[in-house]
Amino acid sequence: MKRRTLLLGAATGLALQLAPHVYAKRLKATMALFYGEETITVGRVHLKTPPLAENGNSVSLVVDVESPMTENDYVREIRIFADNNPVPMLASYQFSPAAGKAGVATRIRLSNSQTITAVARLNDGTLWSGSSETIVTLAACVDPLL
Amino acid sequence: MKTRISIPATAKKGDILNIKTLASHPMHSGFRRDAIGALVPRDIINRFRCEYQGQLVFEAKFGPGTAANPFLSFHLRADERGNVVFIWIDQQGERTEELRFLDIVDDEY
């Protein structure tokens, strides 16, 4: 491989990493798209993803929400967002009190290094969120401009 | 579609069980290209449902951001003996349904 090609590749890679403030803006925009003017409180949602993922095609994700899961107080829905992905909403999970526990473990795709956010909606309508950061060394979508 | 389900065969009433499911599916996101550069069309499982006692316990709606061979681990509170139903629906609307019998035992003996 020529040195020029290598340099070009490195430069492209750097350009694709978004600065934190740009990222925060995008996250806000995505949240506004899905939840409008509703308040989202940080807390109660525990999201775990590996700090470093070698392959973006399969990244383990565990999310748990503190909730008694009774008829009067339960988690209705959890949504997973990854803003740098071509489709930012990765999945949504619906729960009923019969689940006993509001938690799910799955494997997701990440197009590049980013913050993943989980938003839970309780039966009383309130929204709670938790996030986690993952650095991806090999992206899931090879062409990130799509 | 080949599926695998891990669920205990017996439980005590009130136990919270951990259920794990895996479906064999490529989950083509529609963003990737093949060896000759042609876009691989999107082909994903859209939904997964778990029902127990005629009631929905857990439902997952996937987008292209779910990894190939979608794995899910979730919970269910054991109540009465009966079937636990697992349903996968892909984007063509094709349903794959599986049943597992859950027996409830007393903790007396």
C-alpha cells in the first residue's frame, strides 16, 4: 500500500469522528424527533455496552431499568438509540408487568464509535434514560456516507 | 428460520425466569455492499413476541441496527402452568412460532 493511500485513509477516519459538542447536538435532535418536548430524566436506566468493540457488527448490549414491575408501576417500553448509525433507533422493546423484570440483553450493530442511549417509558408516562460509550475499531457499515 | 430457545422446564410460582432466544437470520441491513459492489437488499426480522397465559409478556421491534442471528435475553414471571409462545415475524410477514411448556412445581417437597 502506498503511503499516500494510507494517509488519506487516516484523514478520512479522523474526519468521521464527530466532536463531542456536535454529537450532543445530534443526540438532542434525535430525541426531539422521537419524544418532542417531553422531559427525559437521566437515571433508573442502566445501559451496559463494552468500552471497546473490535467488530461493530456484533456488540453486546445489556439494559436494565429499576422498576418493581407491578400492575401500578412498570416499564412500558425501552428504546435504544445510536446517533451515528444510519438508522438511529436500533430497537424498541415492550414490556408488561408479567415480565417481572424490565431488562433485555441483545447484540447490536454500530457504524462507528459513539454514545448509545436507552430511553425507558414507564406506565405513568415519564421518560428515563441511561447511556454508555463504545469505541468501535471495525465499523458495521463499511461505507459510512450512505 | 431456525430458532433456539432456552427456558427452564419447571419453576415455582412467582419465580422470575430468564429466557434466551436466538434466531438464525442474516439481518441484512440494506447498507452493505457485496463483493462486486452491489447493495445487498434489506432483509430483517421486524418483530419478536413472547406470550404467556394469553398475554403479551415481551415484544421486540428490530431495525437494521440489530446484529445478525438476533439474540434476546429477557424475563418472565412464572404464574400458572401452561405454554409460553415465541413468535418471530420477518419483513415479508413470515411467522415462525415455537411453544415451550412451563410446569409449575410446589416448593413443599
